[in-house]
Amino acid sequence: MRLLSWHDFDRAVDTITERLNGRPFSGVHGLSRGGLVLAVSLSHRLELPLLPAPQPGCLVVDDVYETGRTLAPFRQLEGAELLVWISKVEPLWWQALEVCVDPEWIVFPWEDTARAAEEERLYRVSRR
């Protein structure tokens, strides 16, 4: 398992902020659960509203892109930018701060490390 720290998170938010600062987004929407923490932080840093639902021209964020199931429904959202912290595949129609093709399970700092192995098992079973 790859354990990410709050320091890793802060660096990721810094990099995303540098990359997107000044872009005219209508707001930031985070996909639940992992994208919510990222969205709140980016909302503050980019001085954009945190949106309860995605809307045209917004920034949609998530923690990880593995299968695309959570991000795909927003692919055609007009003027939206879709961004993940870590992508497990090379990005095609979304942006990724980091690409990590290693199948290793990623544990984000807001997750319960003691339950990570069980969450990975449940995730893998659900995707069969």
C-alpha cells in the first residue's frame, strides 16, 4: 500500500493551484468521498465557490482515477475541467496531477489506514 501524508496533500494542492490559478471556473465540485477534501481545499485556494453539484464551466475533482466510473458521467459537462490527484492510467479526457500505473492501493491522508486493506478488498470485489 502507498500511504500518502497531509504533506503530500499540501504539495498536490499547491501544484494544482499553480496550474489552475486565474482560470475562470464557475466553482469547484468534489466527487464523494475522496474528491470532497480536495475540492474544499481548492475552493479556498482558488477563491471559488464549493459547488454541491457540478455545473457547466466548473472544476470537477476526485482523488483517484482507476476505472473511470465516478468521473465518466461528467465527461460531457460543457466547459468543465475534470482533474484527479492520481490517475492509474494515462489521462485521455481528464487531467491528472500524477500518473501512477502501479496497481498498488493508495491510502489518502483522510482515510482510515487500519481499514485500508478491507476497503481495497471490497473495492476489487465490486469491480469484477
